[in-house]
Amino acid sequence: EKRLTNSWVASIRNSLIEIQDINLKENQKSYYINEDEWDSWLENEIELAIADASLEVLGGIYNEFQLAEMVNRDEVISIAKKFLELTYVYSVKDLPKAIAELLIQLPGGENWKLGKM
């Protein structure tokens, strides 16, 4: 859709905060999934994500098969990795702001920042 909604932003932010929390081992120094190990996981999950997104995109006018033909998987995975990177670099306190800054760079991000959705 090349736009962001407040609910999508909240979902992305909350998911990344939860990933950061769950991924950090009890020793608070190492991770269950290291930063360079996300590729295979993302490649396995993208089809499910596309199916779920088909319910939301433009009010669900595309089914998962139609949307799958439109999605640039490499681009989506690249963007997802940028967001996941933030969970290794920023503290829980600073992570929401870092996520917002990256969201602004996405198509429709500037409009979301200005409240034009």
C-alpha cells in the first residue's frame, strides 16, 4: 500500500520489543538467534506473513496468492533484517525511537510522521 497506519506501526514496534526480550538469553549477554542467523528463519516465515498481510492490504482485496505475486520478497526480507538489527544495537528504552526513525524511511513513512495516513 506504500503507507503506514498507527496500528501497523504499533504491531511492528511491539513485535520487535518482544523479539528483543525473548531472544536475549537469561545471562543477558548472548542471544538464541544471532544477528547473522535470521536469513533462513525469514525465508521460512515470509509466505505466512504474506498470507496474513493479504487480510489487511487494501482492505483484503487481494488473496494470499495474488499478493504473493506482487511482493518483492528480497526487499521485504532486507527491510525486516534492518528492523531486527535494531534489537541488537538499542536498549529497551531507546528501541521504540529507533524503530520509528526506520519506519519514517519506508514508503509512506513521512506521511505517517506528519499524521497524513
